[in-house]
Amino acid sequence: MTDFSAVLNAEQCAAATAGGGPLLVLAAAGTGKTRTLVYRVAYLVEQGVPPNEILLLTFTNRAAREMMERAKEVAGPEVGYTLSGTFHHVCNRFLRRFAERLGYRHDFTILDRDDSLSLINTCAGELGLKYKGFPKKEVIASFIGKAANRAATVEDILKEYESELLVEAKDILRVTDLYVERKKAEGMMDFDDLLVNGLRLLCEHEDVRTLYQRRFRHVLVDEYQDTNLLQAKMVDILAGHHHNVMVVGDDMQCIYTWRGADFRNIREFPARWSGCRIIKLEQNYRSVPEVLAVANACVRGVPEAFKKQLRATRQPRNQPRVLMLRDGNDQAQAIIRLVRRYLEDGYSLSDMAVLYRAHFHSIELQMDLARTRLPYVITSGTGVFEQAHVKDVLAFLRLCEGPRDYTAFKRLMGMLSGVGEKTAESLWVKLNGSFESRNPQVRQALSAALRPAARGQWQGVDRLFAEYHAEGLGTKGAEAIERFYEAFYRSYLYRAYENPEKREEDIHEVAVQIGTVKGGVPAFLQEVALLTNIDHEYEQMEKNNEPTLHLSTVHQAKGLEWKIVFVIWLAEGMFPSSRSLGEAESDEEERRLFYVAVTRAKDELVLCAPEIRRMRDGGVFFCKPSRFIKEIPRELVRESYGLR
DNA sequence: GTTGGGAGAATTTTT
DNA sequence: TTCTCCCAAC
């Protein structure tokens, strides 16, 4: 039995060992929120709660995995049977079991962002709505997303934007309606559908609702301030029987309102759950007091529902630096110099991170790092599993497992020379809308329908389908991928893409990944759309264990910490982003985002503000230092100008 | 119907 | 500068 009072402070311990009933834990940055949740899970298991009756909802899969590993260390391996993961992940689990209730097949496919964007494009094209001035697919996707995450209709959302719309709302609705219809017809769900349908399942099917309500004796939620209406409702329902619901969050760190997050969820939690206890974690173990002083200064005036005092526990050290620089190149140089100096001081590269508002802010730095041969990892915009060449390979596997996967079919056929969208479509019609890859006659029919040049290329793949089923390669996904690569894909890769060597590596990497999944290819395919680059990277870093400098957006750095943190491009228009200027609410959100960035730092914080932006076309653009820097009282920082 | 070239647009944050 | 889309030539 663990002595919780020995390893946790009084507040953490009270939260971790609380009895049943609703509980709101307000955990300011760096106060041991994760630690508290980890020990909460361990405590429950030690108290005799069966792990599979605990539900732990997190914001990323990585957070879930980290917490589970640590909880296992405390309370033993059986903790691993806890159901944990993101809302999307958990909904996926529910839906794989009960999708039929909603008129889907249990092997529905999940559309990632790219898939849904191109489907929107197709819909708009078919309706002849692609004239100049018609909203781009990204814009339409944002309408659809906003509607889903706020439990509204697209029509409602369009009304809000009425004044900005240049085209008839009716036309946009025709596209979104067709999009919904197509998804349904092909049995596909996008990310939003997972949440919407997960919730529908609970609301509309009493037996399913009762099943899960009774099963989950304890529901724990991390990062509760970033939940949207659907997610909050889902939590309320799931905890509706046992009432043992513990949510952890900090309204000052709400940075996803643009995605539908609504901090009213956290503010009104005590009102929704009568008898709710509130515990505040206010002792900060992460940052030196000088960093906390800057953090507190930047969010002064931002409304906060629950007043929290961040109490420093660490010894004073150095004040944060503010570097005023000429441009992005100087900024990159300054960072590299400082990194070197910190290395001389005995820090490791993996103790350091560079954070920024948007991915493209890091380009100059990336180039300079590569030139100076400092190893770095970047949590890039597109995940490993979203890249075209990886999706190509997965299309083959999808078709091995699911005969009705039209998307995969189109993708795979499109790799044959002389075959494009139209040909693929007519082939699909000839096959009556399914490709049963284990049936030799069906395969024969497809081969026969191909034109000679394509048929030659197809032979290797055709044979591979036979081998896949005969040798049960579904349980040996890595081998299936390698064979597909050898038999067919390599030649396509070198023809179709630039930098094929780099892409080749990715494919071998995916083969390795697939080998680590229990349940082989089918299980992997059901989850792959929900795996993000962060999850992947985490494993990669563990594997080769080489210290690397970390580059990340502030959003993706949430929940992480480093000894030394650089925040770059603190210039008006960059951070805060010009896209968000003008609206009062987003000023506050940018501020909270800056607060999150600052509070990632343990020992040293470096804030960089270049004054010239060089545009792609060679033009220059002067920008003022960010308001977030200007507002910091000067006595709290060490300020310096230029490269020194 | 497919493919590649050339013109044109333009830079958030993500499950 | 880089990506995306459109159109014209196979």
C-alpha cells in the first residue's frame, strides 16, 4: 500500500484520496496536476476498484499513456486495464461496438483532416460550386467543425458569419448536406462524427447508456477547461449513475476555444453537480519564482472564475531574458548561441525547447539548426500517418481488410499509370461496389478490366493480396507493408515523389509501428487516424535516446515542461496572431496561450522579439514588439538588444 | 481521361 | 517561395 501523504502535498493528497462524489480540482500550471491524477488512479485501484471500471479522459493519447505508465509503477500492472485516452479514442471504442445502432457498420472508417477536406472539395465540384469567391474547402470545413462542436447546425453558424459571406448561405449548405450524405453512404466518420455519434449513442440508446454508466464507477477528466459542450455532456452522462466524477483543469490555460472549447464547462461544474467539492492546487513545483512573476504579470486582468494563487516553492535564480532582435535570422543566430552556452553550462539539448505561435514561425531556425548540425525534433503540422506516401501504403492494407473501402480503392488504383479518378470509378462500378481481395475470381475480374500497361504493374499487388490472406499477414502487419513496398510501392514512390529516401524511411517506420500494436492490422487501421505525430514522436525519442532540441507550437507543448524555454516571434501580428486581432475574446485567448508558453519553463526563459519580417517575395515588414512583452514590468526581466 | 506545366494566391492553433 | 488549382496537350 502506498503512503499517499508521504509522496504528495496536502492538497494533492486530498484530491488523490478523496472519497466518491463530484470533485473539481483547480490546478494552476506546474502544480502537479498529472501527478495527482496518477496517484488518484493508483489510489482507486489500491482501494479495490477494478481498473476496467475506471475511465480516464485526457487531451492527447500521449498524456493518457504517460499517466498510465506512472500509475502502473505505483500500483502494479493491473492498472493497465483502465480505459484511458482522448474523447475521440473512447468514442471510437464505444462505436466499434455499437455502431450498428446508429446505422453504421462496426468497421466504419475514420476520415482524417485531409480526407474530409478532399471530400468537401469533391462535393463542391459535383454541385458546380467552385466559382471564384466561393469559400475554400478549409473555410467550409471550419463551419462544419464549429457546428458539430457547439451542438449547432451549419445554418446557425452561417448566420453568425452572414455579414462576411460573399455567397448565398444556401449554396454552402448544399455542399455540407452532400458531404454528410456521402459520409453516411460510404460509412465514414470524421473526427467530429466520433464525438457527435458517441454522444448520440449514449443519449438515444438507454441500454448502452446504462451499460457504460454502471460500468464506470469512476470518471476522471484531465484538462477539463478545454472540453467542448459535447464532451462535457458526455462526462455528465457517463457519471450519471455513480456520481463519482473528478475533473481537473485551470481556466487560465483554456487555449482551444476556437475548436469549440467552452470554459463555462469548468465554471459551471459546481452548479451542475450539487455537493461538488473544490480543491485548489496552488503550489508550483516547476518554475523558479522569476518565471512565475512574468507569468502572473501577463495574465493580470484576464477574467478568471476561480482565483488561484501560484505559490513558488523553488529557490530564486535568474530573471527571464528579453531579446530584441533585428529579424528572424538574427533570432535564429541568437538562439543557437544561447543553446551552445547552456550546453557549456552542463544542460543537455533535451532540456531545451523553442516554442512559437504557428508552425511557419520556425522555418529560419530550422534551416540554421540544420546548418550548424544541432539535432532537433519538431512536432510538425502534419502527422506521420497523414502524409501522402504513408496513406498510400495504408490504402493497400485497408483494402486487404475491408472490401467496401472505396477511398482506399481509389487511392490504390490511382497509383497505376494511366489510371485516374474516372477509371477508378468505372472499375468500382464494374466490381459492384466492393473488392473482395480474398476471392480469386474478383481479383481476376479486376485484372482483366485493366488496360495492359496498368495490368503489368498490378500483377505484383494482385499476387500479394493472395499471399496476405493465405499466410495470415493480417497478424504480421510489418511484413505485409515490407512486401507491398518491395513488390510495388518502391517504384511508384521514386516516380511520384521528390525526396523518396526520406519517405522510404517513414514507411519502414510505419512497418515497425504496426508491429507493436496488439491485434495486428485490423486494430491498427481502426486507430490510425487518431494517432498523432506527438504520440509517434514520443516513441521515437524513447527509442534512439539521443538528446535533441525540441521545436513545438505552444498548443502542442501543453502539459510539457523543459528546463530552458525559448519563445520566438513575440511580435504583434505573429504572437498575438494577426488572424485573431480585433476580437476581445481572442485577445484573452492569445494571452492565455502566452501564459501557457511561459509556464513551460523550469529554470530559464528567453523571450525573443524580432522587428523585421522578411516576406517570401523578398519584401520586408516592420512589426512592433508583442504587447505581451511590452506589458511585462521591466524590473522583472533582463532586456538586451541585438546579437551579442 | 490523364498528366504535367504554368499561373495565381498567400502563410494559426488540432483531435 | 511554395503549394494548389486549372487548363491544354497527349
